[in-house]
Amino acid sequence: MAEKRLFDILDLYLEKYPDQEVALAKRVNGKWRNYSIQEYVETTNYVSYALMEIGIQKDDKVAIISNNRPEWNILDMAIMQIGAITVPIYPTISKEDYRFIINDCGIKFIILEGTVILNKIEDIKADTKSLENIYTFANISDYPTFSDLVELGKQHQNAEELKRRKDNVDEKECATIIYTSGTTGTPKGVMLSHFNIMSQLHNLKQTPSPWSKKAFSFLPICHAYERMLVFLYQYLGMSIYYAESLATIASDLKDIQPTMMSAVPRLLEKIYTKVKQTGKNNKGIKKVIFSWALNLAERYKIDPCNRTWIYNQKLKIADALVYKKIRQTLGAENFDIVVSGAASIQPNIASFFSAIKMPVYEGYGMTECSPVIAVSCNLPHGREIGTVGFALPGVEVRITEEKEIVCRGHNVMMGYYNKPELTKEIIDADGWLHTGDLGEINEYGQVKITGRLKNLFKTSLGKYINPDVIEGRFSESGFIENIVVLGENEKFAGALIVPDFAFLKTWCEKHEIKYTTPEEMIINKEVRDRYAKEVKKINENFGDTEKIKRYELIADEWSIANGILTPTLKVKRNVIKERYKDLIVNMFKD
């Protein structure tokens, strides 16, 4: 294992792929800004020189608050190779969270993007005694910029000191502190070493095909899941293209035609729903063929042994008539892998994407595990819909009597920063990290996630309900954007439902119903009748205890910006319960 520290990846990249013209790229104002591997390494060194000149010492904390961009990677590598510690922070959090994180780990230097973030940092600056320097990516204030940092490095090049700093970094030392966004509680700083993350790369390098050379990235790089994958892309010499924004994902995909990307199930569900709706809008024989092809895709089995010769012939016909056109529309004509993580994906949706030649590889983990615990692979029985594959080599996984997944191995974090007691709560005396997730291991050794331990609740009748399973099924509906199932200590299960208002608007137009505002539409009788019909249909998949007996439609948007969703689009249940407590009480009244 020649590469032991994360910044060693750059030397490997230069050695193996010296002619790489696009190591990093992002479209800005419609034009791609590319960094070759040479420019990437050279600029990284300039930034390291500048940080040393400013006075950043070993183990100092340096924060990056920005959306995905090539300069993010440059800073990350520049920070780590001088022995400092990168602290990635989400651009969407509150002033209070910024204040807490900066003070909790003593951040000394921040580089940020945008006036909104800058205003928040300026508001709390007086309360953050450790903070000495603020830089910005663009010229938005009187603060120095990223370009100034690069120029400072050019003027104070000290290759000898940089080499000394690099040589002085041990693989077992902390490389980064990632504050968990989480769905509950105060952020906790997860300390991950170079060894933690490099072990992931060594064990995942066989997952993509050798021909896979273009990666597309749009999930927040400050999240452990996407950041680890971005390291993997670099380790394998792949070109990384960042989305210009979430709004440009479709056009970016068509433009670059990537071979690999990551996604969260909610995004895949939305794509699937849109494709399905497009098919419903067809007429005559086109609609019949589309419906047939969709049904065929939803029954797709990954293992060829489980597909009959007749099924495969039908699949070829469906590909020529339908799937090929879907891929062209999505900009996905040459996909090797779509890695799905952060939550479970519904089996029929995973089957659909795999059938249309956008193979879904499910991964499972958490920030505290660097982050991967298990992932699908190409070994026998290594990839099967409904499971997250095998545990990574060197990672032990077992299921406790409470059905909780626990693991130990090279992926387990160093601990929570300055919180030894909290660390002991999650990592027991034998080194097992308690994930809080419910699961099982099948006869092939594949891990299956069945829910979240803390999300389980018991009704007043003593029946346990797993809301994750119910929410997953309801989320397949085109009418539903988000749902939270509730009912602890109540007689039945209820739900708060946020309609997909774009979908609802289309439905209203089709049925000649005047669409006005979300607030008015959720009390419209025809709309409410349609949702009652939808809930009744989906309820047929569940036993009587699990059926949604009452529900409320919500006109509010649930988003990352308003603090209801995490950056991986999971709902923060504690926030929901507090925000809608009166509505919830009324829903369960006799």
C-alpha cells in the first residue's frame, strides 16, 4: 500500500495519468473550467505554500464552506499535505451551527463561497476567538480571495518545508473532522484519519469498470459519502465533472455523458416518477409498449441465472424501443455505475435503473465509518436488489439481539472530537460501532437494511411499526414529495404528507381543475379525494396495524434550506414533530 495519506493520491495520479487533461472541471456561466492534473497539483502546492506563510501549523483546523467546485479539492489536498485538518462545513446551516462548529474545534482559517454565508460568519465572528483569517472564492467583499491565496503561494514557494511537512504526516493521524448533519441533536465532529479513508479506497478500487473514466458529482462534497467517492475517482484517475447547480443536472449529464455518479434514492425516485408520467402521457400503441417495457424493467433480476432466455429477449426489444430513448433523454448512454446511498432504495426502482443500463450499486454506511460499511460489488452474489452487498474487506459486521447492525474494522472513526463520553456510547469496549440501523445478513453474507432503530415506535395497542418501510412505499407515488409516518403510543399510524406540487399541477390541468396555490390546493375537495384514493391504494400493501388511518396534507416546502431535510434529503423527524406539533395532536384526536 504505497499510498498511505490522502494527498499521496496526487503523486499517484501524476505518475499513472500524466496526460490527464481534465482532472477536475465545473461549468461556470455555461462554460467548462477544466484543471489538468499538472495544474491541479501545481495549484495545490501554491495554496500549501500560502497557508504555511499565513501561519497554519500542524493540526490547525481549516474550514471550507462551499458548494462543489475544483478549488474545493485543491484546498482539501493543500490543507492536509501540510499536516493541518480539513473541516468541511455545509453552506446551508444556521448561524448558530456555524458558531458551534467553529468554536467546538477551534477553526483558525475559513474560505467560503457567497455573500449569504459571509454575512452569517460576520454576524458571529466576534464570538469565535480562534478564527484568524477569512477568505472568499469570489471577490464579494474586502476579504482576500482564493486567487490571492494562490498568488501569495507563488510569491513564497518553500518546497523544502512542504516536503518536511508532508513527511511528518502519519497515516493514523486525523485528516478531517466532519460534523454530522444528522436528523437529531447537536452536530458532532467525526475524526477520520488518512488510514480510515485510504482503506476505503483500496477496498473499493475494483468496483468501477476499468473503462469508467468520467465521474459526475452533484451531491455535497462536504458529506462523507460524496467526498470519499471523489477521492476514489481521483485514485482511479477519473475526470471529475461538477454540476453547475442542482437546476442544471439534466443538461450537465447530457453534455458530459458520464460513466459513473452517486445519487440518493429520493433523486432516483423522482427521475423514475417523471419517466413513468411521460409514458402515461403517450397515446395508443406507444402507451401500451411503454407500459409493457416499464413493467418488464421493474421485474429485472441482477443475477443472469435468475433471468430466463425469453425475458432477456424481451429486454432487448424493450431496450431498442424504449430504454435507449430514456437513456438519451437522461444523458446516460454510457453508464457503468450509479452508486445509491444515504437511504434504502425501493426494489422496483433499483430494478428499473439496472434494466435500462444505469446499474444501481447500493452502498451503506455512516460518517462515523468513513463512511462505507458495505457495498454492492461484481463478485458472485455481490449485487442483489434489496441488499447493500457484502461488508468491505477488513470490516466485520454482525447483527445484535435487538437486530441492530454493528461493525468494527479499519473504517471505524478515531472518535468524536473532544467528546470521549459520546464516543464510548457509540463504540463499545470491544470496538464494535453501534450504527443504530436495523438489518439482517442473508445466507450469502449480503447485508440488508430494514429500518432505523430510533424510528421504530410502538402503538398504544402494543404493536411495533417500522415507519421507514411505509414511507418508502408511499414515496414511490408521483403525488407525494415527502412523508413522515407517526403514531408512537397512539391507537394507529398517521402521516404528514407533502404533495409533489409540480406533479399535482399537471394532474389538475389534465382534469380541468383550476390550480392556484399549495395552501388552497390541499383543501380542494377533488384534490383531497384523489389523495384519499392514493393512500387507500398504497395501504393495500400493508397489514392493518401499518395502514395509514389518518393523514394531513402539508403546503410547506421541506428543504435543506429551512432545516427540515438533511443534505442527503432525509427528513429530520424531531424538527417535524416540533414544527407541526399542534397538527399532529389534532390528527390523533378521537
